[in-house]
Amino acid sequence: MATNNRPLKGMSLVDFPSEYVAIDLETTGTSPRWDRIIEIGAIRYRDGEKVDSFQRLVNPGFEIDNFIVGLTGITNEILADAPDEESAMTELSAFLDADEIVVGHNIASFDSNLLYDAVERSLGVPLTNDYVDTMRLARRLYPEWGHHRLSDLREYYGITDEGAHRAIADVEATASAFEHLRDEAVSRFGTIEDFRVFMSKRKKVPSKSSSVAGSAGFDDIKPTVDEWDEAHPFCGKEVAVTGKVSDDWSQRDVAQAVVNHGGFFAPTFKKKTTSFLIVGDYSACRQLGGKPSAKHRTALEMQARGKDITILDADAFFDLVCD
């Protein structure tokens, strides 16, 4: 079975600290193993006020493709004179104290993994800060929403979208959303502790629950657990896979893990209904001269158009399902 590739990774917290560092990354893609950071933005907040900031472009060591250029506005020419990963991670580690809580949007399954691996590659020790994921909080506070992207929070709370897809602008939007989420949690539940109790509640698995209705070869898969964590990213969402996740896991193993966390496994990627795409075999990663699979490319294009699709590599998937 899969092993934990990030054993020292910080804890995902349900909390609203008064002091925190909000972080956002721009990257060459979605795989912590194969892709690289091209921009880091971080702002330290105390009682809702900015007290310090950090921003660096990062030369990934290879040319980024036109898709990422179009999404971020960051070109290969801009990155040519930027510091390399080791220099940028050294500076970030000097800025970020080891005991500071980090806040990010979708940080649990993406940014925290990219940062963990980048810092470990560069400095020989991983990033171990605990973190709060605003996407996780939004999913529980607004379960009626069809999706919980940063753009959704921007629109709902009236947060400016100027500079979207650049790190510092997204950091500011994330921090603003975090403060709004804090206010909403206190308004509804009275105290943060009562909100934590709400977040910890688990849903009893329906007796007739299965994977995905009509999924040939998979509709016999039933949950092997009694309860679901409603705050889990997969709960109530459709999850598809492209490529081989690992030598030890078959598609049925992946389907079972998805179903056990309240999700629906989709053997085929569906533009209208799939919320998560797990990208397996990465032998065709861009910097090795290959291209993403057709499913992966479609998902990337959907993300660029603002669609609600999250792309996970195998390591990020295992982080979510291997408790």
C-alpha cells in the first residue's frame, strides 16, 4: 500500500488565529513531484492588519509552457533573472517562523505539498508549519454552493479580483476571505470552539450508498466505513483518474478509497460533473519533454476558464485518503 511521503507535514487546523501568514503560489503545474514554483507570495497578518510581506519570482530551471504563461502572465523572459529554487526557499524559510500558522486556499492538497517538497529539496529539511485551508472552511459553511473556489469567495464577499492568478493579489484575497469566514463562523456558532465541534461532526454512511450509479465494473463498490467526514474534500464530489496511480493500487482500490471518504468514483472524466482529477503515471511530465494526458490538459484548460476542477497527483491523493 501507499506510504506517507511527507511524514513531517504540518497539521490541517480548524482555527482562526489572530496571527498568521497567508501564502499563495504560482506554479508550472499541479504535481509536487514534477512541477515547480514560479512565484511565492506571503503576507504576515496580526489582528487583521498586514505587518510584513514576502514576494519572489522563482526560476524553475526549465521553460514554462504557453498555457502557464497565459494563465499567470509570468513569462520565461521574466523568470530568466529570477532566483533559483534553493535561493528562494532559503529566503522564504528566513521569513517564515517554524511555529507560525499558514493560511491558504486549497493549501491542504496543493500549496503545502509543493512547499514541503521544495524546501526539503533545497534545504534538506521540510516545511512543517501547521496550516488552515480556507477551501475546507468554506465547504462546511456553505455546503449549498456548487463549488468553493477562491473566485467564488471573492464574488460572495465582494473581494476585488484585480491581479488574480498572481501570488500577492491572491494572498490578499485569501486573507480577506479568511477574515470573512471567521466572522461567519462566529455569527452562526457563537464561538470558534463551537465551530470546531461542528466541523468535527461526521455523517453516518447511508445504508445503500455505493460508488457512482451506472459505473460499469465499479457499481458494486460500497463504503467499508460507518461514517464520513463531511469536511473531507471528496465528500459529495465526483473523482476521476488518469494514468496509473501506483504499482500497488488498482483502479478499484482508488475507487474504494474515494467511496470511503464520501465521494463518487468516475472511471471516465466528465467535464460537467467531475470535481477532482487524480493524475497518475507522470512519466510524460513537461520538463522531461512529454505532455500531460488529454484528460489532464482538459482539466488544466477548465481551471484556466474558472471551472471547479481540482487536479491532484498521486502523492496528494494518498495524503487525502491514507489516514
